Amino acid sequence: MNTAYPIEQEPRYGWVVVWASFTALAVIFGVAYSFAAFFESFTTAFAASRAEVSLVFGLSGLLYFVLGAFGGMLSDRFGPRRVSSAGMLCIVAALGLGSVATSITQLTLTYGIGLGVGIALVYTPAIGCVQPWFTRRR
């Protein structure tokens, strides 16, 4: 395994990494899987069909599962902190731009694509950065 980031020798810092990873995953799963709460609001606000609104969430899910492998490769090359930070910025931008969207097409571009890419950049590094800190009892 290629480790692009050095592991410090202080074992307690590993628990900080666990907490940060847990927080990042709670945020991305909360955002990704809360679409049912917004489904009816989106169909009403954008006068869109159920299929069009489902496409927004389906596209987001497709992107974060397909691009997750690339998030891992970027994490190996640039480190999980940089990649996860870029992903969180992408998520914030997607949610911010999605909140001012005036059409279902704009929502698809912001929430569907932007959120999917952002989650892909956060998910795999958040999972992979915990494991190197706990090697003693393997």
C-alpha cells in the first residue's frame, strides 16, 4: 500500500482521526440519504415529475459510488486531508448552489453532480485514513 501521508507515533492522535472520519461520514450520509425528506418539496417547487426528481438523487448516488475509487487513488497520491477537504468544499458548493436553483436542471447539475463528486472525494479517504493508526493488535 502506498502511504502518501506519514503516520505520527502518538497513538492517541489515531482517535482524533477516528472522530474526524466519523464526523465526515455522518455529514455525507446525512446529506446523501436525506433525499426522501425533500422529495415532495422538490416536485412541488420545481413543478417536476417524480422521475425528474429521482434522477437528481440517482445521479448523485451513481457518481459517489462510481467515483469513490478515484477518491481513494487521489487520497493515496495527495493525502486524505487534502482530498477530503476538496470534497467537503465541493459538497458545500453543491448545497449552496442547489439552494438557489430555479429549475430542475440546475438542481441536477448542482445537487446531483456536485454532491456526488464531493461525496466520492470524502467517503473513501475517510474510511482509509483510520486503518493505519491501529496496527498494534492486528
